Amino acid sequence: MNVIGLGIAFSVFLILMSQIWWDFSYDRFKGSKDIYIVEEPSPFDEEYASTVLRPVIPAIKACSPDIVAACDYFETRNDRLGIIQIRGGNGEWEAVKGISYGVTETSVLDVFNIRLMAGRREDFAVKGDALVSESAAAQYFPGRNPVGEVFYYEFGRTECRIVGIYQDRKENETMVNGLLIHEGETDNTLPNGYLHTCYVKLAPGADIAAVREAVGKVRLTREGAPFRLTKLHAHWFMLEQDIFGNKTGGNKLMCYILLGIALLFLMIAAFNYINFAMAAIPFRIRDINTRKVYGATRGSLILRQVLLAFGIVGTAFLLGILAMRTLSGTTWATFLSGSMAPEKNLPVLFLGAAAALVIALVSGLIPAFYSTAFPPALVLKGGFSGSAKGGGLRTATLILQYVLSFIFIISALVLQRQTRFMAQNDALGFDYDLVLKMESHLFSPVKEVADEIRKIPGVVDVTRGASPIQDGPSSQSAVREEGRVVPYSFRDIPPEYPGFFHLELLDGRLPLPGENGVALVNASFVEALPSYGVGKVINRHGKDATVIGVLKDFHARPLQHSISPLVLFVQDQRNYNSFMIRVRKDADVQDILERSVTLYREIRNLDENDIETGFLSRDIEQLYEQEYRQTRLIKLSSLLSLVIALIGILGLVWFDTRFSRKEVAIRKVNGATAQEILSRINLKYLAITGVSFVIAAPLAYAIVQRWMSQFAFRTTIPAWLFAAAFVAVLLITLVVVSFQSWRAANANPVDALKNE
């Protein structure tokens, strides 16, 4: 039981620490402490975007002498569109799926301390020059030197040439392992240049306050809030606030929670071991006494028990590593942001080994010193382990285990309830039930394709355009009225879009087929600007759009964000990169998708690889992938914590029945039945479970409330959820206790009294 309990604890510790190490070591490399990201403020919810207009970047570079290097950088991870084309071994040009690349400039080498393994810095100087990482060179140019190789970027529109190879970066870094493509000089004549991330590197000992002030003064126009600087590593924990990127960053609160879970698992397993060792002393004291009689010293007896502890703890630690290795090749590995493989987490293994050393010493020395401290005759019958003090220690440890189990179980249930709530069809304000998507990166959906898809049996309706709920607020603008500036986000939609998603109309009308130059606003927009109702004109980029309807607020962003003013500009002539297809419940989904893809390819002359299909619900769930991952980790922790607690119960019941054999025998002689004895034993564990629940319930409630505070919209926490956790744990406990104590309750009392 010690090996199993400790093995589970080390497995949890190593796996959770792998996630914690990934997050806290993200972008931690030599010189990273001097690297900052320049962020631009958003008018929404006091958020900042980690992208700026490219024409601003030269001014940022020159604004302070403490900025020794700066670069703009735009990356794409695991490109699925085939933007890069490389000549294969057969000499044919092939679109590469899954490659990562960054579009940047020469100074990126200085900012990120990139080490060149081949080529020279000065060769990476003009548009089209490219560098390839070591791993990408081996994967995409096997058996040959990639320097001098030509490839195409932007679907063949830009020819690039590899001029060097750079050393691979760690997986948990901003800099990609793949291709770095030089984008050329900044064109300052473009007032609305591409949005890129700007990284600056400060001189050692730079006055950061002065640099922040200088950067804050940079403006592309006379208006606008100041930029801010954020440390590179700190930005990893702020990506959930990034209005333009996916919410893929770390969660510092969850890291601390996981760290607490990992440490508590080790502590509980160590307490179990110490309790078992202390409780076993009365059964081992004869052996200790015999060895003393034959001349064994106290030191040798202590060493013997410590070595035994090292053997048990060491075996358990190896089981933990084996669990990491086994799970790293399964879907369980998706619980983590990085790899679960032991060789990828050597620092975590060193931490685990140090923890194992401490546990082995403590859990070996405490019972060893105690069991050898007194003359054997004084402890032959019970001693500390059989006393009220020893039993109290074991009971207190078991209560702690149960408290943690209840906290984990309740937290897992609440987290699961919240994640389900976030993806509920009726909670978002639009209808995505039974909606399929068909997307292309070529921005080519046209009305003719939608008309043909509508004819497929089983199809209810079709619209162009992407999901109503997106990671960022899309484009932004503002209305200036009476000295106020009211920001809003906007999107372009086709006329059929509001009706397709069953957006609820509060005032006015929905757009007519083929209608252009009109707009729909949400209720929050009218609340912020009461005069901008139906009939008002909104100007965007010099073009007027008349408001024809006011929509009930719906979630256009994930539920971490509050609902803000939104304008939907109706544009029937613009190409969109998505079709949404609503189907009947009894429809053949696979047949509809296959026929839709065939139509799309034939009408638009597309390759099958350029089209992606699936259910829209899956895309919405992916918006909360981090929350799903956290929920799975807590679920796993709750299950394993309960297993360790049950191991503690098995040991405790076994020792209790061994110590109380005489009492049980006397009760049976006096007429007590096996059921009465079982009830008496179960009553004790019923009380332990109840006390643990009373302690755990308010703690669990506080924890989940803190976690849910990050969401602007959240589910309720019903009382039945706590009751369900209590009943489930209680039933499992009673089954385990009854199973373990059944033998003692049915033992022959004569044998027990004779042995006693």
C-alpha cells in the first residue's frame, strides 16, 4: 500500500510539476529579462493588444538610447494552410502543412540572442532572406544542406532563399523552431500597416521608468492612448487578455493551485507511510528486540529502517517516472501544454528526486527513532501506535486526505459545470445547434456556392461568414459625440447571417437579400449611445451605413469578457472565408459535408486540402480549451486523491481491527452480531467523512469562486452538487470499510482471545 500510495503521489507530482515548470520557465533564456513587448491599448475592458502598426516600430526603436535592439515579429505556429512551398526530394514543389514560421527582420537575431550554426548575420538582410532551425532543416531538407535552397512564401507569391541555420530554441519560447523570413524594410507610407508584435531589448541596468515614458510618447497620430512595455516572460501569463491572439497563455492562479495540489499529494502519501510505519511498530518490536539481544546497535537498527524507507520511496518514485512515460504517448498527455515525456522534463525529475530523498529520510527516521528509543518490553503491547495519541494522528491525517478529496471533487464538478455553461447553445444568445462549418483560407465563398448547398437534402439553411463568437473583438472603431469617445467593435456580415443564427431583434428589421450599406447594432451599443438607434448613420472609413435594426445582446467574445458595443455592417458583395450550414437532426452529416466540399471545389476550383469542415460547436469548445484542460487536471487529481485516501482507510481499518481484536471478541461473546460490529466500525468512518466534508465545503466554495471570478458570465453553484460529492465519497468509504472489516467481524472470538 505504501508503494501504491507513494507511486500515485509521485505520478501526480511529476505530471503537475511538468505543467507548472512549462509555465514558469516560459521565455526564460539567457538575456530574456531585458526583453519587453510593446503593447497597444484597446478601448475595451482596459485590455492591451500585443500587436502594433508596423510603421510605428521605427519610432519606438529610436525613442530611447536604452533600447539597444528592437524588432518586429509576426509568427504562425503549425501552419495548416500550406502557405510555405518547399521543393521535395522528387524535385516537385509541395505545400508544407504543420511548419512554423516567423516574419521578421535582421535585428531579431540581437533581440532573442539567436545563435547561427551556419551562415552569417549580414546575409539575413533583405526581403526574402530566410533562416531555418536545426530541427526544421533535418525534417524538411533531409540529407542535404538547406543553405541556398529556395522556397516560396504566401502561396507562391514570394520567393525566399535560405541563408543560414539557427540553433533550435526550447519549445516553451516565443521564438519558433522553423523558418524566419525577412520581411524587408518598413514602408512608412502605409498609414495602416500590418499589425506586428514589437520586441525591444534594453541595455543592462536601463532606467525602465524612463524607457516606459519614452515609449508612451510615441504616436502614429495625435490621438490614442500610450503604449506600454511588458516583460517577455510576464506576457505569457497575460495572453488571456490579448485581444488579437488566441487565449493560449498561462494561468498563474491555476499554476499556484496545481503546485499546492502536487505538494499536498506528496505530503499525504508521506503521512500515510509514517502512519503505517508507526502503527506497525507493535508487530515489529519482537524483531527489533531480538536484534538488540544479539548485539545490534541502535544506529544499525535505525539505518536498517531508513534503508527500507529509501527502497520503498525510491520504487514509488520510479513508478511515477514510469507513469509519465506511459501516459506521454496517450490522450492524457493533452492535459498539459507541453510534453509529459520524462526526458523533456529533467528539471522536474530533479525536483521529484529531491522530494523523494526528503520523504525517505523523514518517513524512515521518525518511526526508526521511536521504535528504538525504549526498552522493548515497554512497547511490546501497543505502545504509541495503539494509544489514543497514535490513533489520533492517523485519524487527523485521514481527515486531511478526505478534506483534499472533497475539495478536488467539488472543484472538478464546478469547473465542469462552468465549461459546459460556456458552450451551451442557449447561453450565448445565438443558435449554433446542428451547424456545420466549411472554411477555406482563400476567402472564396460566393453566393452561388451557398445556393447550391441549400439544395442538398437535409440542409435547412446556409450563410457565409464565420462563427458569431470569436477570440478577439475583431476590428475596432469609435463614435465621438458631445465630447465623448465611445469605442465599439465591428464585423462585416452577409444579409442572411442574422436570420441564420436566429439573432433576436429588439427594434427595426433584419437586412433584405442582396442589401448593402446598412448596419445592425446590439443593445449595448444603443445603451452607450442612446441617439444611435434605428435610422442613425454610422460612418466607417468614409462610408455611411444606416442602422436598420437593434439586436439583443449576444456573446461575440468568449465568456471571460463582458458584452461591449458591437456593429454588424451588412456587406453582400464581400467574399468570406466560411460557410455555415444548418442541418436537420436526422440528416446524414457526412454526406452533406462531402457533397458541399465537392460543390465548393468544382465552383471555385479549390484543392481538397484548402477546405476544412466540422461542427461549429467544436470551434466554440476550443475557445475554452484552457478551461477544459484545467478541469481534466482537477478531475484526475480528485480521483487520485480519493484513491490515496482509500489506501489510508484500508491501512487504518486493518490496524484498528488488529488492535481491537480482543474488544471485538468480547463483544461477540456477549452477543453482538457481525452487523452490529460493522455498524460500530462504519460509524467511526461516517463521522470522519462528515467532519471532513464540513471542513472542505467552505474551502472548496472559496476556491471555485476565485477561479470563476475571471469570467464575466458564470454558472450557479447549486447545493446539490456539494451533496452529491458527499454521498459519493460516503458510499465508497462505507463499501471499502465494510469489505476490510468483514473478516474481523466474522472471526472466531476464541482464536482472538487465545492469541491476545
